[in-house]
Amino acid sequence: MAKVPCTHCHLEFDESVMITEEEENGEIRYFCCKGCQGVYHLLRSEGLDTFYDKLGKNRLEPPKELSDDLHKFDLEGFRKKYIVERSDGLYEIFLIIEGIHCAACVWLNEKVLHQTPGVVEATINYTTNKAHVVWDPEAIKLSQIIEKIRAIGYNAYPYDPKLQEERANKARRDYYSRLLVAIFATMNIMWIAVAQYTGMFTGMRSDVKAVLNVAEWVLATPTLFYSGWVFFRGAWFGLKNRFVNMDLLVASGASLAYIYSLWAMITGKGEVYFDSVTMIITFVLAGKYLEVLSKKRAADTMDALSNALPTEIMVIENDEKVMVPVEEVKPGDIIEVRPGEKVAIDGVVVAGEGSFDESSLTGESEPIYKRPGDEIVSGSVAIDGVVRYEATKDYGSSMLTTLVGLLEESLTKKPKIERLANEISGYFSLTILSIALLTFVGWFWMTGEFERALVVAISVIVIACPCALGLATPVATLIGINLAARRGVLFKEAAYIETMAKADVLVLDKTGTITEGKPHVVSYEAYGEYDPNWLYALAKSSIHPVSQGIVRYLNEHHERLEEVPLQKVKQVQARGITAEFEGHTLLGGNAKMMQEFGIDVDEESEYTLFYFAVDGKAVARFELRDLPKQGAKEAIEQIRKLGIDIVMLTGDNEKAAARVAEEVGVPHFKAGLFPEEKAKEIDILHAEGHVVVMAGDGINDALALSKSDIAIAMGSGSDVALEVSDVVLLDDRITSLRDAFLISRRTYKFVKQNLALSVIYNSITIPLAVAGYVIPLVAALSMSLSSLMVVGNSMRIKSAFKTK
């Protein structure tokens, strides 16, 4: 019985088992199951039958029988875990669409969802199958949306970053086991190959040679069919989508060499090339494994933030303090925040006063004093004082949550970086296969010898096998990545080296990136004698950044300091500290505090001031400021010599920004920027055609970092900045940023050299192989030589850098 394709999924089955329908024009439609038949009629009734034109000859999996679990999508627990309720009353969720095989599947799902009443927005990422769906809960339930997706033959489940990470780890483990098998086989087969090559010149009995051939076959078989399976799979998907890739060249070259060697082993005619098979698979698989290792860990930025934010906050209800989940807080609720706590919801202070650290949001290096009537933004940290404030927004629309939403949107739109080698691999592979086929036909036509023609054709494929081309990028980038890591620079993905090498603009945050992010004493004046141990103990009793700066200064200028036991220690909100010791009254704080205690002090300074007073008399005055990091000026000067323009974007005030820019030699800066404004500046640079690298360390930098071509985070930065970054400076030094540029440019230079060497090598050896001057044995050795040549050239990357 003849096989016919299903009208919907295009899978072929015997005509006798198919469900048939006759159209009005007499044409017969065939369906493999009731599911395909139902989906076909649903698409036609909805006017979506153009899906089949877009699908072309691609095949689909027939709809699966799914359990009746739709009710779980409407449960309250599911809603709290996966669904985000927006300020406009709409719901949104990220789903993974199962069963997507091509662009036509994406088109169909988006079209169906857009036509579904109540669905406001639906976008699907073809690469990840991740869908972003926004709907009106008053008009439609999530279970109905899932049911609609299932009705057209697909399935959907909520995006869970933990599951995505688990899948990524599974892929890494799979590549690792395949590479281990390949390396084991290659190491052992080379010992046998050495014996065989030696026997060719010194003589070897045929029975010994046969045993060695079998031993090589035993080692080459699992290498080809287990370790090399990734190439066969890649070649199949490439052909399925009408694209000839490097996987096809690797798979065909290794397979032909294996088949020919198997024939030579069985018949005893000719030489076997099982060693070439294992070398081809192992070398190229090693490059692929490096690629898998370098992929960024799939992590959800929202989860990273939620770990840092409180899940419950203290709300004042009828003069009683009640712990309430952040999601249940409504505008108008009175919230209490204590020293050391992080603000989760935006609001306005109604009672109390204190200092708040907003450096993670605005980049402002100094704590901000808040009093009744002042606004408090989510993400800031209370330093001193108990403050009560009225919530002006709910959790979903507060600044930090909004920032994360913008960040998520930005991440999904980030472009994919393509390696230079991959841009030419398709044409290269197709050309080599065509040359090999023509070579076989030509030799068979001229000589009439099938074996001779096959050997020459295999020689062409093997000698041109893209080991050198495939290794040109990963080996050079691996050496560059290792060199960078030893110098405190972590590249999360090898491809970022290429993009960074092409960058022409560097955007820098100020606080924590150019500067150390903590105040240092820059001037000290003593008005009288005092015991430094008293000041040391007083400053140690506070977590305020200014107090910590005093502690560092005292440790640097005094030996054997003792923390004396103070009594009646009290934090005075946004002013300083008071205490008593052995009948003496100790005061430490700003000029306002001194004046409140009737102590006259000099207030003139462009820096932060700290005074120490004993028994109503000022005895010491300190000026503090946030200093540039060591080597910042020299590093920025060297980066500018590379032809890279530098721009500083900061949330700090104009005066502080101008001072730092002048000190370190940054030519352009903009101050007083919020996170969204920093991101807009990156967009402007992109619109002008620049390739932008940005370095930052706080939550305030996360959105701008995600917009840049290369995002660099300082190692001590916030979790969010680290998550969205492409490069991390482990030691926080700005000199490491300079090293990152130097290493990326040098590495990219050698990548291009390796590609050039590979092209020159193929230009010389392929004509020789076509002419029949190269046997597969020499082709394999030559291929290995080209790989060693690329590796040796890549090792020169390290020559310009002294190891740390």
C-alpha cells in the first residue's frame, strides 16, 4: 500500500490507516489522526490556512493526547508564582511553547493568540520558544489561552528559570561525556597508528596489521557514532532547513573515511584511516564543547532581585505592626522601615527621619537624608533612624519592579553575536563537498577505478576538513579567555571577545566603577589633644559609610587601637553619634549636629565633613570624599590611546561628576541620570552607529548594561548587574578593564590570522588532493598539521602579556 502525507502534519503513513475526506472539487485530504483533522478544520475556520504555505514541506509532530490539567492554570498558587499583575490591571506571563519547529509555527501561534479575545499581546522568540503573553483577566482565563494553544497542536507551560538551567546543565554533561569518549579513543588509537606508520617503513606481517586495524575500528566506532552524533544531528537539521553547515562536512568526511577504512579492513586492500576519523571528531568536538561551556547560565533576573528584596514588610494597621507580603500592600498603606532594611515599595515619608543609601539605584555616592514629605524609592537601604512612609504605588508598579520589567524586555531583544568563521562555513562546506563530488566523478571517468576515485575524493574532504577553520576561533578565544581570567577578567562567552574588539565607545558609571564607592578621609585637622581610641570606638558603633571611612583612616594612621567600652551610644538620624565614656560626653557627626549641641565649627568645604567633639568642644575635623580607584587615570588614558571614546554616565551630582572626570581624564560626562536615562544614552550612541561597551556595578546600571553591546560588571557589584553582564572584572580594578580591551583586540587579531592561515592552507592543499597527489593518510596528517599550526599561532596571544 502506498504511503501518503498527512494534510496537516505532513508525516507519511500507509493510505489504508489514514482518515480521508473528499473536498467539493474531488480532491482527497488525508489525516493521520483525529487531532490533525481537528486542527486543520480549526485553522480553516479561523482563516489561518495560509499557515500551510509558510510551513512548506516541513513536518510537524501530530497533536499529543494531553491530560485534563487546565484547571491548575487558574489556581491562586499558580497565579502568585508565575503571573505578574500589571498596574493597568492586565496579567502577563512567560511561557515555553512546546512543539515549535520552524518560523511558520511561531507565526501560527502568534496569529491565533492575537485573534483570541482578551489577549492583548503575544510575542514568541523562535530561538528559545519563549512566549510573552499579556491578557485581560476579566475577558479570558489563562487556562483558556493554554487550551487555544493546545487546540492547534502545541503545548505550553510556564517558563521556570530553574528548569532552563537544568536543561543547560544536562547539555553540558552530555557534551562532556561525548568528549571524554572521543579523547580516550584518540589517545589510544594514536599509539596504534604510530605502530602502523612505523610498520609501513620497517615491514609488518599482514596478521599483525589486521589485528591493529580491528583495534582501531573498535576505538573509532564509538567515537564516530556516539561522540560524533552531535555532528550528524547538526547536519540533519541543516539539510532539513536547506542549509549546508560545517557539521555536514565533519559528518560526511568522517563517515566516508570510516566506511572506506571498514572496507579496507575487511578486504585487506589499501590502508585504514580510523585514526583520521577519531581526530576529526575529537578536534572539532572539543571546539563545540568550549562553545557550550562559554554559554551564559540561564538565570531569571527577576529571581535574582527577589532574593535581595524582602518578601514581607511591616505595615501599620490600627496602630499595630503587622508583617504583610509585599504583593498585598496597597497605595495608602503606612509602612515602617528600620536601619539596615531594604525598601520594597515606593512611597512618601510621613513620620521620622533618617539617611538612605540610594547608590544601587541612582549611583549617588553619599547617603540621602529623608524627612517628612520626601519620596522614598524601592531598592534604597535605610542606614539610620526608624521611618514610616505612605505607599504611593503597589509592588508591581514600584521603581525596582518597573526597572526589572524593562530589563527583561531589553534582554529578549538583545541581538545574537555571530562568529566570523560561521559566516563563511556554509559556503565553505558546500564548496568542498561539490569539489569532492566532482573529483570523484572526474577520476572515475578518467580511470574507471572506483576505489581510486573514492580515495581521492575522501582525501579532498579530509584534507579540507575544517579542523583548522573550526579551531581558528575557539582555540584563540580559549587562550584569550584563560589569559583574561588570570588577569581578573571573566568573559562569560567566547563570542564577546570579537564584539569587544570592535567597540569604539566605552561608557563608565562613576560610583564603584571609576571610584571606590566609599568615602575616604582626604583632609584632617586637630583642634586639640584627644584619645584616638575614643573616636575609634565611637565610629565603630555606626554602620554609616562616613563612620566607616573614619575607622579606615584611624587604622591606617594609628597602631594598636582599642575599642573602649562606650555607654549610652545613640545614633542621631542623618547627623551622627553620641556616647559617654568615663564621665566624658563624646560627639561625632556633621556640622548640623555640632550646632545643635552648641558647638561652633567651620562648615566651608566641598567635601563631606565629620567632626569629633569631647565635652562640648570640637577636637578634630575630617573631610571625606569618594576617591578614584588606584590606576584609574592611567588605565583610562591607555584605553583612549586605542581609539576608544570614553563617556561617564552617573546619577551623582554635577559637581562631584565634574571633579572625578577631570581627575581621571574622562572627556565627556553626564550627571544626575536615572536608570532609564542612562539606557536612553546607550540607545543614542547605537543610533549614531557606535559599538558600545559599558562598565557598571549597581542595580541602577543594569538596564543600561543590558542595552550595551558588551556589558561589564565589577565583581563586587549587585547581583542584577552581574547577571546581565557579559564580562565580569573579578578584582574590581579599572586596570582590568584596560586589560580586557587589550586582550580582546589581540585575540581577535589572531582569530583573523588563523582564518587566513586556514584559507591559505586549503588553497594550496585542496588542488594537490584533487590532482591525486595526496592519499587520505597524508591528508589526515596534513589536516592535523594545519590544526597544530593554528594552535601554535594562537599561543602567541600570551606573548604580549606577563602573567600575574
